[in-house]
Amino acid sequence: MTVEAIKDLIEHLPPDDQAALANWIGVRDKRSWDGEIERDFSQGGRGSALLKEIDNLIDAGDVTGFRITRPHGLAE
């Protein structure tokens, strides 16, 4: 089955079923993203070296390089 065929089938679902499907996809994506973050920042993951570097800086009391940033438009 092609993506286009799936899209066409979804278009013909009742609105409640479309909403349920959208919710399911959202939950699935969140679980996938959470798993990726967990893998990246666990022992040996792609982000583990960065975490180690940050831990070393904190342990040494060197936090001057950290800058708190907020998305544009948010008040401090």
C-alpha cells in the first residue's frame, strides 16, 4: 500500500476516527523521540561525551560558559 493510498483512506474516515488516529501517531512519535533521547544520552550514546564534558565543568566549578537562553518572546 502506498502513502497516497493511506492518505486517501484517512480522508474517508469519520472525524472521530481521524482524531483517534492523529492521537495515536502523536503518542507513537513521542515514544520514538523519548527512546532516541534515551539512547543518545545513555552510556556510549552520541550525547554521552557532551554530558561528561558538562559534568566535568560543573565538578570543576566552571559554569561561566553556561548561558541560559529562552525562546524569543518569553519573559525572564
